[in-house]
Amino acid sequence: MLMKKQTIFSTLIATAALSCALIARPQPDNNAFKKIKPVDEKLLPLAFGSVKPMGWIKQQLAENLNGFTGHLDSLAPDLIINDDIYGKDRLGKNIKSKDLGAIAEGGEWTVQYLWWNSETQSNWWDGYIRTAILLNDSAALKKVKVYISHILSTQDADGYLGIYDKDLRYHFNNENGELWSKTTLLRGLLAWYEYSRDKTVLTAITRAVDNVLANYPVNHSHPFYSDKPYAGGLTHGLMFTDVLEALYRLTGNHDYLDYCIFMYQDFSSFTLSEDAQYKKLLDTSLSFYGHGVHTYEHLRTVAAAYYASGNDSLALALKIFLYKISKYTLPSGAAAGDEFIGARTADATNTGYEFCSLHELMEGYISLLAKTGNALYGDKTERLFFNAAQGAMHPSQSAICYLKTDNSWSLTGGKNGDTSDIHQTRYRYSPVHKEAAVCCVPNAGRIGPAYVQNMWMKEQGALVATLLGPCELSTSLEGNNILIKETTGYPYTNTVSFNIKTGKPQTFTIKIRKPSWATKISSSAAYKIENNFIVITRQWNNNTVNLSFEASATIMHTAGNEIYLMYGPLVLAHPIEAKEKITRQYSVGGLKELQYSPVSDIRYQYNRSDLQLTRVKNTATPEFHVNMLEPESGKLTSLMLEPMGKTILRQVTFKLHE
């Protein structure tokens, strides 16, 4: 019964981009948060460290560890090292200020707002911990052990782990970081436990979570009460559901899943400037206005609440949520939010996105991939990671853009050269972005490990290659050790080799997600296709399966009547020649801040009859030549296109030449 309901739901949300007119507008249901019957997740995420990176992904993680991920504590020691916010520098009622690293623009900066450094620290540590594990870096692992020991030493006798002293914790009337500071901290501790299996760490996590449940009891407290509509730290705290779901998978305690329902109900009951509240989602005419990173991260909570409850009202809310996200999604897979969505259409030049939003939306798709088993969410994850995320990282320096657009004409601080806001510095490359907020660089250290962790999942009697790329899986089925090496240059090549070794011969199933763009599959092993997965069942011992996916360059259309081109999972872009300016050189890691100005400002257009695309042979990454028009002269020009993830300044979309 559960499996049937889940299959129906998978189909339902996979078609979330239906016309708004086709989606009913129900009246709010007072029983929307009632627990009916939980829905089982289709796929089981593996313990962190079960999948290790190989190839270009491993190289990128190593470069990050030698760059911004490994050195951010040295770049911003006042935020990460000097402020022991979980320990001796916890926040109390008498603390009225703290160095947050950002340029404040006035406002009521009371102690309740001073949670920022907990996010900076814990998200950075989360990425650092995971990168150290994935690379098995001995020096980094030693550093992590010291950090873990310190954090555990800050836990109070009642289990409290957090940033507030006893005179303030759990008692707020608006903005606070109580749940958010715990979320960012405990996610890193969970990764360390899954890798180390140190039971003292799991005990500390469990006691900390139980302390929350005791102080914010179900139906007898209001953790999301605020007397002001904008409360960013408070509403970030909805992501405590990440911790609850992970702890449920480790312990089997359904109280943690039930608490996800309570949290979403309480979050939805107050006047807050948040798009993901239940009644707002039901209104299909209501656009997204909020802070992009909040909106997209809350997708995971709505999904968690539905799966914990099995309530069809929450299933509908999730369906509409996904439909709305589709309206703001750009060619790269990113969604609008620089930093607020503001009901703007998804325009490749005028709509930017924040790196934090990239990470949170990708995690939402991964969560739905596990819950539904629907291959669609693997496609969405890959598109975002290979295009938007790679395209916001510098291709050769350890630095990221805090904000970026798909069409990137200039990176000098303001959006595409805009100078109207003298304080806007986010549209440029930096390994820290301290003048804005040290939030995006920590998340840039988390996004690669998140992708790697979810490249493989488990199903009953099967191992599932959910996201493709070079990696190594070490796991077991029925007590038998299994090692799978996935050798590939994917997504820059479309051939994948799987070498499967088992401790002893064993019959089981391997499923490999069939990319939606693949027009043909060649396989060295017999297979069948089930629900867009390549299914191979046989006795395994020491075997190799070679797969090849055929792709063709495809012309895609935007809602704004422009075109762009894709090859396989890659969005193609015309790289724009640029002048580089180093605006700051750091004394560690050879790190620097960089700006780029275009040498030429030609914005090419296309003519339907002259649109010819030719693949360049023998290149390491896919490259094409395409005929485009210079709009002023009407002259036909052959442009080079390459994966947008390899570019700095670029043109992704092209208007029709009138």
C-alpha cells in the first residue's frame, strides 16, 4: 500500500511544471498536518564516507582543501576561531554586539541577532570535515578530531549544545539562531559519526536533539513565534528537520520524524516573510518574494513533513512548491535569488542567484531523489551541480562568486557592471566575501561533498548509482563487502566503466540512473530499463560493466523567448574575453580576490536559418562552433561554445535577430 502511494506521488511531483490553471486551489485544510500513515523513502542514503571521489571531483575537492575550504579559518579568524560562540562566548542578555564580518546598514542589532558566526563556523566546519574524510587527509582529520573534542566539551549536563546562555536559550520573541545554530553544528557532527562510528558523538547528538524536544515540546510550544515578520535566523531553523531525518535513519525513533510535522505546522502558523508556509504554497497565484536560500532550503522540510505524515494535503503543497520553483529556474538549473526572489521572472541576464541557494536547492532535489526514487531529481541535481555551481566557481583559482547570473557580462561587484549600489560587491570572485557575509564560501565547501555522498544509494537487494561521476563505493549487502569503482570523465565524457568486486560471489541488482538526455545506451552487460534506471541483475564477483550514453546538442527555449544549447547534462556558453584585475592578495594559500571586465560587449543573436552547430573534435571537454549574428552589423560569426562551468564571463542565451 505504501509503495503504491509512493509511486503515485512520484509521478505527481515529477510533473509539477503543469500549467498553473491545471492545479486546483483548495481551501486550507485544518487537518493538513494530521499524521495519516508515513510514506517510506524509496532509496536509502548511505553513511557519509561510503562513497569517495575520484577523477576531476577529487581534484577539485583537493584544490578546495588547499584553497578556501582549507584556509577560511585563517582568512576570517575573528569569525571562526576567536569567537567561541558554542563555548565560553555563548550569547547572553548582557551581550549587545559582536563582530559579524558583514557591513551592517543600521537596524536593531540586539543579542538575538548575533547568531551569524555560528552559521559561518559550523557550515565551514561541515564542509571541512566532509572534505577531510573524502580525501583521507591526515592533517585535516587530526584538526577535525581536536574540533570535535572541543565541541563535545561544551555540552551541558542536560544535553544542551548551542550558542545561548541559560538566561536566553529557548526564550525569544522574534529573531534568534537557536535551532539554526544547532542545525549547522549537528550536520557536521553527524557526518563525523557516520565516518568514525564513535558512539560518544552519536550520544552527544541524540542528547542535544532530545533537549530541543524537551524544551520545545510538541503542541505545547511555539519555536517559530515572532512578533516581526522577518526573522531570518529563526526561519533558517526550520532546517533542523535535516538533523531529525538523519537521526531517525540512525536510530529508527519515529519521534524525530513526527517532530518534522510539528515544526512545519508551527512555522506555518505565524505571520512570517517566508514563501514555504503551507497556506502560501496552496495559493498558486502567489509568487515567491522571500530570501532565496530560505525558500529553497525549506523544500526539504515540506517533503519531510509529507513523508512523515502521509497526508495528501502536504503532498499537494509539495507539488505546488515544485511547480513554483520551476517558474524561477534558469538554464543552469539555478533558481532566482540574489538575494531575494522578488517575484521576478527567470531571466538569464537580469536574475541572479546566490551560491548558498545553489547548495540548498541541490540538497532539496537530492532529498526528493531518495524519497521518490524518481530519476528526474537526479537530472535536476546534475544540471545544477555541473552548470550553476561549477559556473560560480573560478575555473583556475580558489574563489567563488557570491552572486552570479547565467549570462555574465561583467564581474566587478555589481550585477553585470551595475554601479548604482556602491556597497554591492557580491558579483565578483573571492575566497571569503567577508564584506558581505561569510556564508557562501562555507557552502561552496559543502556542495561537492553533498554531491559525492549521494552518488550511490541503496534499495532492497540493490545498489543504485543515482548521480553519475568518478567515484568509489565501499559498502556491503547481506554482510558481503562490495567495492565499486566508477571510472569516467562524466559529465565531460559520456562513457562510464563500473568495476564491481565482492568479498564472495553474490547475486544482486545494480541500478544506474538513465540520464533523460541520453538518446541511446550501449552496454557491455545485458540490462533492462525500469522507471528510467538501467537494471542489471546477475552474480557479481570481479566484473566490469561499460556504459556509453549517446547525446546530441539540443536547442532549448527560455520563457523569455531566447534559446540556449545543451549537450548531455551540460549547458553550453560562449566564453567572453575579459580583463582580469586582482583587487586583493592574501598571505595564505596564494588566494586572491578578482574582478573581470569584458574586452568587447557584443551580445550575439541568432537567426533560425543560419543556426549551425559543429562539434570540435579531440577536445578534453565538449566544444562546439555555432553561427551567430552580430546584432548591429548583421554579420554572421562562428562562435566557440564550451561548458558554462568552465567559464568566467559568458553568454548563455541568445535572442532572435529581428
